[in-house]
Amino acid sequence: MDSLPTPDDILAAAKRIAPYAVRTPLIEHPELGARAGGRVFLKLEMFQRTGSFKFRGACNRILLIPEADRARGVVAFSSGNHAQGVAAVAKLLGIPATIVMPADAPRAKIEGTRALGATIVNYDRVTEDREAIAGEIVARHGATLVRPFDDPGIVAGQGTAGLEIARDAAGFGVALDAVLAPCSGGGLVTGIALALSKVSPGTKVHSVEPIGYDGMRQSHDTGERIAAHAERLSIADALMAPMPGKVPFALAKLHLAGGLAVTDEALVRAVSFAFRRIKIVAEPGGAAAIAAVLSGVFDAKGKNVALVVSGGNADPETVMACCNEAPTP
Amino acid sequence: MDSLPTPDDILAAAKRIAPYAVRTPLIEHPELGARAGGRVFLKLEMFQRTGSFKFRGACNRILLIPEADRARGVVAFSSGNHAQGVAAVAKLLGIPATIVMPADAPRAKIEGTRALGATIVNYDRVTEDREAIAGEIVARHGATLVRPFDDPGIVAGQGTAGLEIARDAAGFGVALDAVLAPCSGGGLVTGIALALSKVSPGTKVHSVEPIGYDGMRQSHDTGERIAAHAERLSIADALMAPMPGKVPFALAKLHLAGGLAVTDEALVRAVSFAFRRIKIVAEPGGAAAIAAVLSGVFDAKGKNVALVVSGGNADPETVMACCNEAPTP
């Protein structure tokens, strides 16, 4: 396994990506707070470049590639948000990017990636191996593989969101009891947990996954890195990694307070609530932390809680379907 | 006419409403900036309580009602956003509220108002006079009429958004060349212009209206308070006042740099852009300033510009229709 990132790596990442990344806001949402019986804050990462937090990690990781190697390009495999993050960073730095994407990824994500000038290689989620396809491109062109989560540079980049949450909570005069973040491979939530272990050690960080893809929860509970057994696809296309990465899992053992899991029904309701009451576009995976609070899976009563809205790259049809399914979220 | 509010009234309003209002963020949007050839910031007022800036003015105005008169309640006429603002403030303060609303207002606005506990009186936009209906309720119950814009207390409340824009722009290290705000009766845009005349006098403030309802533009251009001649309804249900209020117009003569007008087509495109690229829910009227920049009606080239997104109370169907009409905004 790669060595683990440290809080200092996150501070360095924050400095490194500052010229490129958006400093996203933390807002208080009184209505969500009233429903939960506490104070609820939202870290709005769908305002990050490319519509998700993934830009942070990609930016930090690609800036760590030695100058001499950059011209040979970067390659990534991703269902969409990491793809766009890598493509956007490559474009800003003038580096060629190839992205291996499932053919059934949301249109908004495929089009977003293409619009950023990346070469897209489609694969079939069921019959083809994306890592093998990416590996071939690395071998052929000498490109650098930018992994979606199992890389200390990626995790350190995602952790910069945690530094910002801590700073902005202090601006509200609030000591955060908990932070909830959506989790797929675990780069975001463990990066945030690592950051807060240094700058806000009293804050408990929880992962939120769709049931059936709750590998982080199961791994955290058992102390072994294990895969969840999904019986069907989740509406949260961005959260379908069945198992946490090695780096994130090692960090989770040290810094994660616990793992939560939500139903697809709760995700649908959260997307509708995000649209109707928060006035944001959250993709189903991006709304997982909201779902955990709205559904009562996490009890925020009497607490100060920050929820990370990790991405907003949903097709309008998906959001509309959620709004129709949950008209009074 | 009522006396005009002063910048000091806005500072006092900011203090008065601080315990109740959301401090909404100003974010930079690099993609919009790149399209416009300048730096573009967004003041996200759809995060204000009730989903629009209207809470600010309603809160300030209602807090100015003498304690002894409050129990007799408040009454307002509004197509929806002012209605919700008044209803929310009344609920927070424990005051009864009656709202006179057109029967064809967006469902999101009618339901939002009802959910806040207000009594709703519907009227027909074409055949009935909302002011007469409200006047009758005032006469019968001794309730206080809370006007949507033609009131110094309302305008001072809306102006608090201008103070926040100036402070946050300074936080970005940016001197704003211009601020664009949607305009119906003119309370918001002239409140902001009044605030900036004191705290950021180099910033030019422009109103943005739908063509056909551009009474502020025509009044500003001619120096006479006149009504625009709409030939059909605008998609911007919140911006259909044909004429600026007396108080806003008097302030516009002193502090408004100019008036802009946009087509419904540009509003549709702006709502789609807001959803797809900004990841926010903007109602058509709320997206008017975005429309002015995207359509080129306002040239932001080489400038630092803040756009006020004034509200997000659109039905999902409306946003979906805009996204379908403008798939690549």
C-alpha cells in the first residue's frame, strides 16, 4: 500500500490547489435544522469546478506529477465525477487526458467530460474491466494513471474540503459535533476525517453510503476491508464502489467515527428536498448525507452538524423523477 | 410619497434582521466568468429563508411595526415570494398573516406560503384588484399592510443584500465594477444601489427586467415613472410589475446606473444554465441577471461583476421545461 497522507499533506494540498479550485461555501439551513432538532450546515461541493469535490483530489494529484512526465498525459477510469475532475485539471494545465467511462454513465457526466476536451473510451460496466483498459493506455503512452481514491495525493486533495468546513464553522462561532460525507471508495470522507483530526479533533466524521454498497460501513464495523454485496444498482451512480480503497480504509480505522447507510428511497427524497427546499441540484450520491439526516439514520438532535453535498451532476430527468416520487420530501 | 430610506437605514436593517435572516454566500463562478471574459460572482439569494430575498424586506418592515399593533396581524398581496417572506416572518414572530395571491401563482409558491401557516385569499389576476382585497382586510381587522416594494422599510431590508455583496467582494480582494439584480417593483435593485452608494461607490448597479415589463428601464431612461406595455405574460412570474414603485424610482434616479431588459428566451436559457452548470435552482425571474450576462445584453468583458440570483421558487416542471428548451445553454 502507498504511505498514508498526513494532515500536513492536506495543508500543502490546500496551498497547491488554491489558484485553481473554488472555495466553496458552508451555509446554514434553518429548515433542515428545525426538522433535525439541531443546527445543520451544508458544505456545497457541487459548486466546485466540474460540479463535484473530485476536482480537488485530481488537481492536487496531477500537480504532483513531475513536469517532465506531464506531457505524456493522464488517464483515469471513472463513472463521471472523477473523470470530469481529471479532465478539467488536465485542460487547465495543458495536459492530454484519456478517460475510461462506463457507457451507461449519466449523460451530464459524459458530455461534461467531453466538453473539457478529454478523449473518452467507453466500456461495458458488466463485461469489461476498466482497470485493464486504463492499464493498457498507461503502457502504450507512458501516461500517468490518476486513481479515483486509492492514492495519498488524491485523499489529501479531497481533505482540503475538511479544512474549509472547520474554518467556516468557526466563522459561525460553532463547534461542529459531526460531519457527514457521502462515500464511495472513501477518499472524500477519510480526507475530511484526517483534516479534522488535526484542526477540529472534537468533530466526529461519518461516511454515508447506499445500502448494498456500504463497504466502508461494513469494513469499519468489522475492522477488515470487505466488499458489500449489492443485489442491484443504486440510484447513486457515483457511490457504487463496493469496497473502500486501501488508503481510505487505513485512514478510516484511525479517524472515522462510524459508517452509515441509506436506502435509495431516502436518496430520492433527499434529491427532491435539495431541489424544493434548499434550491440546489444534488445528484443522488451527492445528497447521501442529507438523506441520512432527513431519514433519521443519523440523529442530529441537539447537535451542530455539517453535511457535505459532494456533487450535482445529475441529468434534469433524474432530478425531476426524484421530485415526482417525493413531492413533499 | 413616503420619505426615502438612507444608507444608515440599511445598516440598521442589517442589525435588525440578523437574528432571523440567512447570511447568503457570494461565490465566484469561473465558467460564467470565462464565457463573459471577466470575473463573475453570484449572490445566492435563493438560499435566503423562503427561497428568495423577499424575507429581508419583510423581516425589517414587520419588526418596525409597533409591538402593540402586531397582534392584529399583517396582510400582503403577492404573486408568491413576498407572500412567503411575510408569512415566514409572521410565523417566526407569532403574528397572524393573510396573503392575497393570484390563483395562477406557481404551486411551489402557494404551497410554500400555506405551509408557513398564512391564511391565503386567492384572486383572479385579470378581473380582480388585489390592492382592494388587501385594503378590505386591513379595514376589517386593523392589520398592517406590508407592501411588496413601495415602502422605505422594505427597500432598506432588501438593501442588506448589497452590504453583504460589498463585504464578500472585499473578501475576494475584488473591487466590483458592476452589480446586476432582477427588478419587478424595484425594491431589491434600488436597495442594493443605495447600500453600495455608501459602501462601494465605484460599483455601478443595473436593474434587469423581462422585455415588456421593463418599466424601471423605461422610467430610468426617460426620467419619468412610467409603465411598460406588456403584450403577454412573461415566464418570470415574479417580475411582472409593469412600473417601478415610487420609492424605488426616486432611489433609481439617484443611484441606478442603468436598466437592462432580457427576452423570455434568455431567461429560459439562464434557468437551464443555472441548473446544468451552476447547480442551483433559479426561478425564471431569479435568473434575470444571469440571463443579461449570458445573452450579452450586459457586456462583462474585463469586469468584476456580481449577479444577484434573487429567488429559486420554481416548480420542478418549469425548470425541466427550461432545461429541455435550452439543452446546451
